[in-house]
Amino acid sequence: MNDPTLTGPCADYEHDLMELGDGALPPERSRIVQLHLAGCARCGAWAADLAALDARLAAGLPQPALSAQFESRLRERITSLSQDAARGSRRAQIELEHDSIVGALERAARRRAFLGAVASVTATLGVLYAMRDVITQHATPLHSVVGGGWLVPGALGALIVAAALAWSTRADTLPMLGFGR
């Protein structure tokens, strides 16, 4: 008979036999294929022919000559690559820490600016409240000199507000408005 399936290995084991010869077969499957090889003459002959062909090819191909320093240079290269990776992860960690610190500083500056503005407004309102009697007592004589009912108290209030803002700026409590030192 001239049946082509009888000349090669069993169809279920052909790929497994090639992987077994390459050493790429998982251990459990390798054990199953070895048991089949022990009982199947066709697959055993095919595996032997494949191993002989591999040996002839390996013998016929030129073998690359590696320098004596090849292994040490390879180890140095692998070490440098692992150090670069470690350095990159340390850099990323430092950048995250930096961003966290900068964010905390920005939040603290905003909080300080807000509290300084609240303090300035409170101080201004306190001064105006404390001076209300003085302003109302002197409003009539100043009214006759300058003219206009609220011009003098308004001017005094504006001066006090300007002084409070100048103090806040000098005390570095309003850095977010661009008035910092």
C-alpha cells in the first residue's frame, strides 16, 4: 500500500514530537508523549529520524565564536538595564512626592491668603465700628468744609481698606493675588 499517513508519525502526536525534540513540551504532555513513543514504532522511528536530521543540521552549520568577554559584557549590560529601570521607578516616585508637596504648599498658601483676607476685612470693619462715633461727630464740620454727606466717611473707609490691603500684602498674606514679596 502507498498510504502517506503510514510513513510519518501518528497524526495526534506529530506536533508534540517536534516540540518534544525542541524541549518546548510541558512536563505533563511530555510524559504522555514519552509513553506513546515507547509503544508506537512508527512515532519512535519518526522521532529518531527527526533527531538525526537535527544533529546533521547542527553539525553542518557554523558555530558562532563568542569572545572571552562576552559573558561579562552581557552581565554588565543586564545590570545596567535593571539599574536604569530602578532609577526610572525612583524618579517617578520622587516626582509623585514632589507633586504632593507642591500641592500641599499651594493649598496652605491659599488657606493663608484666605485667612489673611478675612483678618484684614475683620480688622477694617472693627476699626470702622470703633471709629463710628468719631466719624459721626466730625462729619458735620467736615461736611461743611468738603461738601457731600458721605464723602469724608467714605474717604476714611477707603483709606483704612487700602491700609489693610497694604498690610496684608506686606505680611505676605495675599501671595495668590500677585502682591507677594
